[in-house]
Amino acid sequence: MSKVGTHGVYWSSAPDMQLVKEETKELFKATRYNLNSNYENSRSVSTLLNVNNWENFKDTGEKAKSCIESPTIEMWVDS
């Protein structure tokens, strides 16, 4: 995963599967599907939902619990 400017990332190839905490899945309403390491999209989603990857995006007051580029489909539908 490479940063693009201040707020974006991209992959030149599909990333490895990353661990996503259950708390994070619930927070972002990503509980209706199972991430599967056999699928490139799942591996990419696991990278987006791994809050450790976003530590550098927190504000200086540590006010943000976590940061994600866009909502999950479930968050979007519920909004």
C-alpha cells in the first residue's frame, strides 16, 4: 500500500490478507460478509479495515479513533 497525497492509498498488486479486529468490523458495519484471502478484493478490504494502517492519519490530539477512506456498503445503506 502506498500513500497518494494526504488522504489516499493505492496498491500496485493485491496485498496480503491482514487481521481485522471484530470491534473494527462492527464499527464499520462490515459484519455481513467473511473476508477471504483467496479474493483480491477481500485482501484489499482487510487492509482498509486494519486500523493500524491508519495511525498516521490521526489528528494531533488523538481525537480520531480510526480513519477509513470510504464507508462500507452497510454503512452507506444505513445512512
